Amino acid sequence: MKARKKEENYDKKPQMKPQIRPIFFLLACFIWAGCSTTKRIPEGQFLYTGAEVIINPDSAKKIADEKTVKTDLQSKTRPKPNKSILGIKYKLLLYNIYGKPKKSKGFKHWVSTKFGEAPVLLSEVKLKNNEAVLGSYLISQGYLQGVVTGETVIKGKKGKAVYTAITGQRYKLNTITFPVDTGNLTNIIGKNKEKTLLKPGSFYDLDVFKKERERIDNDLKEQGYFYFSPDF
């Protein structure tokens, strides 16, 4: 008899294929994105990267609601920079790939208009307009001495707007006084003064004043003064 050759089982290990680690792939994407976003920026122009708001640079003048005020002010700046995800301006990248289509139809036109977004330029920023809007907002929130100044900061082919807000103190309501009863209108207003939205000790808030005016207007209309104007 022939001796059977002993069979040996070998564990076959799967061969590992070289793979690009996700972190290096993402890093490459970020580098590529940073280089590509300014691809179609005209000479002498700069890509607008957004607005930065600084509240009271003097640390001795910090306010309690600084984070909220900063967020609110930043949301009111115009224009808005190109949309981005994880820092990548994906719509701008698509626009840069296909450019501004010469034809009003076709695949390039469809991609550029449907998914792409033309670069927002720093020259589109109106500093004075934004200063006025942000300053008005501070006043409406009780910062009656608030002042906002803006400037642009350029680095390479990109630029941003920086707004510095000096808020001053936030004012509160001291006493609430209603007109003396001298006629039908003031009589109605006086009878319903317990419903007032204005409370002593609360911060000045323009929106609350507007709602109070609407409340008085509704009270008067319920009494037949249909043509009374809340702007009175």
C-alpha cells in the first residue's frame, strides 16, 4: 500500500491592498478645495469668506449676553458667503469646474445653475449699510449708545468683513406711566393697563414696545374704534 501523503491545511490570509487612509483623503480634499475656490476670481477681486463680529474689545466692558448678541449681529450681515459643508464650498467648486455656461441649456448650464454657485466677492459687501443695520439692532435691544464700525481684511485672494461693536450699557425700564384719563381713548387704555407687556426692571426691547402698541390697538378696536391707527 502506498502511504498517503499527509495533507496540510494552511490558513490563507487575504492579501491587504494598499488603501488611502480617510484622514489623508480628507486632507487632500481640503487642500484641493482651498486652491480651487479662487480659481475664477477676477483680477483685483477677492473671494468673500464671511463676517466676523467683535463685541467690546476692551475686556472691562464685557456684557452678560455677549454670545447671543454676537450671533444675532452676525446673522444680520449681508451678503452671505458661499455655502459650505465641513469648510468645503461645494457649490462654488461645482461652479468653478463648469464655469459660467455660454449656452442657456445643456448639461453644463443645468449643473451650474442647479447645483453651482457663483463666487461671492468682497466688493459686494456694503460696510456702511451693515454698520447701520447692526447699530439699529443694538439700539432695539436696549444698547441705546451702541456703535458698530466695520473694515475689510484681505489675505491672498480672499477677504472678510470685521465688525466691532461697542455696546455700552443695556438700559432697563424704570417706571411705566399711562396717560391721565382725559377722554374716551385714554379711559379705555387706562382700564386695561394691567395687561401691559412693559414691566419695570425689564430690558428695553423694541419688539416688546411694538407688541404693546398692538395690544392697545386691539383693545380700542374691541370698543368700536375701528379706524384707530397703532402709529398714533
